[in-house]
Amino acid sequence: MNILSGGLTHDDGSIRLAGKAFSPATPAEANGAGIAIVHQETTILPDLTVAENIFFGDEPRNAFGLIRQGVVHARTASLLSMLGFSIAPHRLGRDLSAAERQMVEIAGAVRRSPRLLILDEPTASLSAAAAQSVLGLMARLKAAGMAIVFISHRLGEVLDSADRVVVLKDGQMTLEASRGTFDSNDLIQAMDGRT
């Protein structure tokens, strides 16, 4: 995920994006190609609002270069509503729960309408209800044509959500399978080597 999102340079193999060789040198290059990543560890800035965190570095500005706060907050409210997240745009990052921080990170990534969204264990710190909200969002984004790489150790979520699975163990691919051709025992054996 770090190589695909431009955080690391690959030293072997190749990546093809939309049929063309792809080797992003920086996260900005990957972002420009339509790849967004949400890391498990959030990067929410505590002294900024939810809206400012979501638009950080890409804020709409007026002719004088000032951030159009009303526009930022209105767009954030609309985005959060569309995603099914009930978080007020004006809340400060420091006041958010772990689940809310994760949702704000996801909203920031989705706001850019990526062609590929990488989610690194987005449900790990969430309650069951919040995790279902994220899984429902993934299903809606997938139905709208967005490709999603979903990294998870929660086998139930993988079984419910994945069209295709790839299991990596110690840097090696131990399983690649399509929906309907694998079950939890296959995943456990590929991850742990035991039934």
C-alpha cells in the first residue's frame, strides 16, 4: 500500500494502473493519478476543525487568498451527510473519538473522488455500529465504480465485503481467490499455515 500510494519506492516487480506501468515517486504523484490512502493511524490535526482537516492543503479560497470557511463547512456537511457520518464540521480534531477521527480521514480521501481507495484496517478502532457504517460506505462506493483495496484482519468483514482476496504472509502471497471460492478456513490457513 505504501508503494502504490507513493510513500515508498518499489525495488522489485511492477505495478500497472489502468493497463499502464505505474511507479509513483511521491504521494502527490499517486494522488494525482487518483489513488487515495487512509492509514490505520490517523493524522487528524487537533487544533483544526473537522472541515479544515478534510480540506487541509486544498481549501477553496477567495480572490484575496483567504480560506472560504463557509464554503468549506457547507461542503463538509454535505460530504459527511452523503457518507452517512454524523459529525459536525465545526468540531475540533482534539475532541473527536478514535472512530470519528477514522471517519474524517475516510471523508478526506473520498472527497477527492479517487479511482482507487486504499483503506488500511479502517474498522480496527471502530465499534460494531461504526464499522458497519464504513462497510456500507465501501459497498456504495464500489457500486459507484470506485476500486477499493480493503486491508483487514477481521475475517467476517473480508468474507462479507471482498470480491477478491489476497493474503500476504512474510512478504509472500499465500492466497489469491475470488468471491465464492474461499472461506474463513482458507484465509486462516493462508495467514497462519494452520487449519
